[in-house]
Amino acid sequence: MSGQDPILSINNIEVKYHEVILVLKGVSIEVPRGGIVALLGANGAGKSTTLKAVSGLLKHEDGGVTDGSIEFMGKRIDRLGADKIAKMGVVQVIEGRRVFEHLTVEQNLKVGAHLRRDGKSVKEGLEMVYHYFPRLREKRTEISGFVSGGEQQMTVVGRALMTNPKLILLDEPSMGLAPLLIHEIFNIVTRLNQEENISILLVEQNAKLALSVAPYAYVMENGRIVMADTADTLRENPDIKDFYLGLTDVGGRKSFRDVKHYKRRKRWLA
Ligand SMILES: Nc1ncnc2c1ncn2[C@@H]1O[C@H](COP(=O)(O)OP(=O)(O)OP(=O)(O)O)[C@@H](O)[C@H]1O
Ligand SMILES: [Mg+2]
């Protein structure tokens, strides 16, 4: 993307786990200031690894950026620890809506508050979260392990919001949720972007959903970016339609490449 003045710039990074398992092989992604960018890809493509490389959480899994660089607001962050990166205004919402199950919803939110970058009070933070997630206000004294999946997802996004972030790395917020709830959460994400000017890098397997909120997207396959374009263009791309949007029937969908190969084979046989 030609993005002028990106808030996040991932430059040709290589990532390895345990110094030997090569997972990302030259990935470059830009998120413009105030933008929403989607990162699409099948299981195991390396989407979560990309987000962890940015947030610094990779280091907690014995992973590392072994080549390339990552810049946030013009500053190099790929060698910084996760706490430093968080203090700069980057927060990752990890996949699987990990609440602290034994704590109440509000206690979960307060966990995010210790990373607040500015002097705003915890109370102000909570008010902001409850403004966007009125359901959480209703559930604030309930044990988070017992609220619904959608409310847990709201809780983890709310907790991220409590850090007063400039950039949210959002990993598969739709996973396992009912369509109505997904719709509600994505609406709120869009509002956070528009009203609070929070930039968002959104990882999703549900391409239709992601392309409905992100004007620009990258497609990742096996640790590489195989496509990057506007949502409008990607929606019309036949390979994307086949594999990610499920608009046509191509049988077994093992990978994005298989779809392309399948189509080529079919053309050749025809
Ligand atoms: N801690 C780890 N140690 C070793 N290998 C890992 C580790 N975490 C992930 N991997 C490997 O890295 C690859 C990419 O995983 P990643 O979780 O980034 O994919 P993903 O695109 O997020 O997939 P999904 O859609 O299933 O969440 C996979 O092959 C995975 O097995
Ligand atoms: Mg993942």
C-alpha cells in the first residue's frame, strides 16, 4: 500500500520460533494512521504470529523477528519488550477471548488500566468502555468465566481499550460467535476506529466480514503475503471469492493456492 505516514509499518520480516522453525518469510504490511487493515488467511498461515511480532508477545513463546524491521509511529519496535510496546500505545487482543475467568468483568477491565499511557483515571476508562459496550456495564459484577462468549469477547476488547491504545491488533474477534453478536462487535470496532481514531490491524478468517469493515486487506498464505489490495478489488477477485467468501463451490479448500491450481486445472481440462 502506498500509505503516506503509516502508524505501523512491518518491513519484510522473517520470524522464527525456537530459532529454527521459520514461520514468516518476508512479510510486509502497512497500517495507515487512523485506518483499518485486514489480514486474511487460512489456518496456520501465520496471522497470529504476525500480530505477536508487532506486540512483542512473540518473545514469550520463544519466537523472534530474525530479519526485517517493524516501526510504530516511526520508531523501531521489533527489539523492544512487550511492556514497552504496550506503553507506546499498541495492544493485542489475542485470539480465543482469554478473560481471567475467576475475575469479574469489571476486574478484567481494570487489568488493562495499569498500562494506560496517560493520566486518565481508571474511572474514565471504564466509562468509555461502558459507553461503547453497554452490555458490559450490566454484567460488570458478574464472574467473567460465566458470561456469554460474546460478552467475553467484548470484555477482552474493552480491556484492550482500557490501555488507551493508538493501535489495536485484533485477532479473530468473530471466532465461534453468533452472527448477531459478530455484527454488534464489528459495529463497535468500526466506531472505535471512527470516533476514537484508533487504528486497527484485524486478523480474520471470515473474509466477508473483514472486507466489510476494512477498506484494505492483505492475504497471507504459508508465511507470505500473496495478495494485497482494496476490499472492493478483493471482493471481486475470483480466487478470493472461491476460497474465502464461499460464493462459488470448488470442493475441498485446503489452501488458497489449491483453489488457484484447481481452477487452472479445470480450465486446462475444459
Ligand atoms: N509457539 C510456537 N512454536 C512453534 N511453532 C508455532 C508456535 N506458534 C505458532 N507456530 C506455528 O507457526 C505457524 C503459524 O501459526 P499462527 O498461529 O501464526 O497461524 P494463524 O494464521 O494465526 O492460524 P489460525 O487461523 O489457526 O489461528 C503454524 O505452523 C504454527 O504451528
Ligand atoms: Mg491465529
